[in-house]
Amino acid sequence: MKFITTFIGNLGINTKLSMLLGLPMLGILILAIMMASSKWDEVDRLHLLEASSVLNVKVGNLMHEMQKERSASAGFLASKGAKFSSILRSQRTETDRALEELNEYADNLDYAALTDEGVAALKAYKSNLGNLSSKRSQVDALNVTAEEQRAWYKKINGDGLHVVAMGVQSAYDPELTVSADLSLMSAGYLTFLSMKELAATERDTLTSVFSADVIEQKEHDELVTLIGEQHVYERLFTEIGEDAFAEVFHNSMREPAVTSALAEVERLQELARRKHGDFGVDPEQWFKVMTQKIAGLHKTESYIGDDLVEEAEAMASESLNQLWKIVFIVALLMVFNLLQGVTTARGIIHSLRETMNVLQAMAEGDLTQRVKEQSKDEVGQMNGYLSNALDGLQATIAAISANSQTLSGAAEELTSVSQQMGANAEETSAQAGVVAGASETISSNVQTVASGIEELSATTREIAGNAAEAAKVALSAVETADSANATVSKLNVSSTEIGEIINAINSIAQQTKLLALNATIEAARAGEAGKGFAVVANEVKDLAMETGKASDDIAKKIEVIQSDTTEAVEAINKINEVIAQVNEYQSTIASAVEEQSATAGEISRNVADVAQGSGEITHNIAGVAEAAQSTSTGANDTLQASAELSRMAAELQQHVAKFRLA
């Protein structure tokens, strides 16, 4: 089963459609051939039944003529050749004509129309008919008795009835439903022939009786039997025969000539039954009236025979017409199915080829192709869905292309900001170095002041000189402190700018993340075709999130720098205050030397505070330098991230550029 499924699955659509159309049509053709063959066999059987029916009629016609010849021969023999001579000659001519017709038909008959017994009966009948000439010669020479002559003719007609009986038997074919009616009609025909044969035998018997003018007991008994059997066959015929046959029979018997003949026949029959001789009846008169009765019977016989043949012909013709109807209907259905199948297959294949062309163009990156003609069937609906999907994919790719360009611009802007941030961090580090140098100078000056104070306790003059020197140093310290204050202020401004840059980086990262999210959504809408874009978009989103995290870290460090810078400014302000006090002390040294010791102690304490403040400045400046270094590192990381983002944007644009959108 799997092999068959695989085999069929590997076939082309043309082959599959051909099989789908051809196999049922082949089955219909085979079924039609079987039906036509069966119907043709039925037609052939009906033709054989028709041939059998015609044979029965031919035999019946010959029997009718033989019956008349038998009666004439009986009269001729009974009268010792004195009577029936002309009648006999004329009748023999009619008999020969009927015999010739039978022989001609039998010689050309297909024996398949008969059973084996029927063929044997027909051959025996024809063989016995070959002795007719010799029997006639015996009659002419009066070398045969009337009884022997009647026996021979009776035997011949009995053979004829046997042939008809075999024909009736062959008329019934259990495989043909119509043959039952034909068989019943043939049975009625056989019954009527038997009744007519009895009437002819009665004519022969009484012809001999009236010719001899005496009736033997044997002949009397035979007469009674013949009359009784005729009534039995008549009743049987009316029961099994068709109503139309019975009506024709009764109408034939009601004709004036036949009615008068029947009355005379009944009178003569009664006469023959009552008397034993001396009838005083002209045998030719009896022959004449009985022949009129038999002629009426023959009229019914001819009607039945003709109707039997016509019915057989009609059945065969009807069966043949049904055969041609079957052939016509099957041919019409096959032509219709072929036209419909070819039209449907061509439509499906055309639609599928259009779809394949669009899919091939899509595989090559061309999203502008569409199926031009769309039917209303499932294939047309599929092409409609494909067009809708291509429209959506085209819009998605266009949006990704536009967003990738925006992403590329944002990456370039982020690179520029990162470079600026790195430069600012380096400048901050340099300024921190300057502040550190200034703080070291302050520390050195404080030590110098301390030394001066120690020397001040030794000599006042030297103190005055040192005070002047201290004033100079204090002035230098003021300038240095102002410079440090300005530097720290710049550092504060730079850290503020760095914070703004970080905010810009965060904003760009958020925009990048939104763009990546939109790209992810559009890639999800695109289905299988958008999986590659979804991966790129996720990487961009992750990179944007990492950039945001790095920016947050930098912002926190900048806040620390700003806090330390504020403390440094406060410390420098304190230094300025201390230096201002030093200036005040130096201005009053000249007028208040006596207060030098107390002032020197105060100065010593203030110098200690200044030393502590300068240490804090140095420590804070070191923190600023460290923060600046971290900022520089973050800027480098941001620069690398922006470079990666630029690379990804360029790669995304390269992928998008593979698609033709217009």
C-alpha cells in the first residue's frame, strides 16, 4: 500500500489526471462492452427464436397441406380412384409448394435455433418427407389401403407436430425474460395445430367411411375419440392462448360459410355415430364442408403463426434497438466525460502552471508576479490566497527594508554618539589628571605653609618674610583652586552631557528594540518566508537590550561622577575659603605679630584641614578618573554594539534587496 502511495505520489499531475479520467472511462467501457455483449447475445438468441418460430409456421403450413392431401388420398382410395382425382392433383401441387418452402428454409436454418432433440426431429421429419413421392405412387396405383395411407400421413404430421413441439421447447430460454411470452404463444400455436390435426384426421376417417358407405366399430370409436380430443384441445387452447387468439378463433368460427359448414359437419358426425352404413352421403360433400371448417381453423392458425413470427421479430428488433441505445448512451457519456475531463484537467493544469510560475518567481525573489486568471474552484481560491499572501509578504518586506534603513541610520547616529562619548570621557580623564596635579600642588603648598609656621615661631622677621612668601603661595593656591574649580565644573558639565548622550543612546536603543519587535511581528506574519528575518530581528532586539543595559550602567556611573564632582566643588570652595583666610592672616601679620603664635596655631589647624581637603580632592579626582575610564570603556562597548548593529542592518538590507517589490 505504501509502495502504491509512493508510486502515485511520484507521478506528474498530467499522469494522475489521465489515470483519474482514464481508469473510470476504461471501467465504463468494459462494463458497456459487457452489457453490449450480453445484449448482443440476447439479440442473437431472439433471432434464433425468430428462426424457430418461422420454422414452426413453415411446418404448420406444410401440415395443413398434407392434411388436405391425406383426406383427398383417403377419398381417392376409398372410392377406388373414382373420386377425388382432380382434387388430389390440385392439392399435391399446394403440398409441393409448402414442402419446397420448408426445405428451402430448413436448409438455410442455423441449427443453433433448436435443441439437439429439435434438430434430430427436423432431420427425421425431412427424411420421412423424402418418401412422399413413393407413397403418392402407391396411392395412384391403388397399391395401399386407405388405413395404411392415413397411418403414414398421420405419422408424417405427427413428426411435424414433434418438430413444432421441439421448437416450443427451444423458444423458452431462462436467460431471456421475454422468451416466456414467446414460449407461451408457441405452446398455444402447438395446441391449435394439434386440434387442427385431429379435425383433419376426422375428415380423413369420415371421407373413407362415406366413400365405403360403411363404418367399422374401430372407425366409430376413433371418430368419437377424435371429436372428444378436439373439444379438449379447443378448451386448452382458449385457456393457455392469448385472448386475441381466442377472439380470432371464435370470430373465424362465426363466419357464415364456416357456421353453415359446422352445422353440416355436426349433422354428418351425428349420422356417422348413429348408423353403421348406408349413409347416402357424398364423400366429396363431406370433404368440402369439413374442409371449410378446417379452412376456418387454418385462418386462425395463420393469424397465430404470423403473430408469432411478428412478435419474435419485434422482440429481436426491440432488443437490437436497446443495444444501439446502450452503445449510443455509453458513447455519449464517454464523449461527455472525455470532454469534461479534458476541459477540467486543462483548467487545473493551467492554473497549477500559473501557480508554479508565481512560486518560482517568488523563490527567485520576485514578489511582483501574480496569477492572472483565477477560476472560482478550489485551485482558483488557492491562487487568490497565494496572491493575498504575496501582497502581505511584499508589504512586510517593504516595511523591513524601510526599517532596516532607519536602523542603519540609528546605528550610525549611535556610533557618532559613542565616539563623542569616548572623546568626552578621555577629556574628563585628562581634566581629572589636571585636578589631581592641582591637589598635589595644594598639598605641597600646605606643607610649605607648615614649615613657614614652624620657622615663624623662631623669628618674627623670618615669619614676616615667610608671611610674604606665604601670601604669594596663597595667591598661587587661589589661582590653582580657581583652576581646579573650573576644571571640576567642566567635569560636571561633561558628565551632564554624557548623561544626555546616554539618554540619547537609551532612546535609540528603545527605538531599535521597537523596530526589531515590529520586524519580528512582520516576520511572523510572513510565515516560513520570514523565519530568517525573525532571527535577525531577535538579534537586533537583544543587541538593543544589551545597549540599553550598558547605557544604564554608564548613566549610574555618571551619576556617581556627578556626585563626586559636586563634593570636589564643595571641597575646592572650602579651599578657597581657607586661602581667603590665609590672605587675611597674611595681611594682619605685619600689624599683629604678637598674635602670631595663636594665629600660627590656628593656621596649623587650618593647614591640616586643607591637607585633609586636598587628600579628599585627590581621592575624588581618582574616582572621577576611574568613572571616566568606565565611561570610555562603555563608550567603546557602545561603539562596538553600534558597529554590530550597522553590520546587521546592512546584512538585513542585503537580504531584503534580494526581493523584487516593484
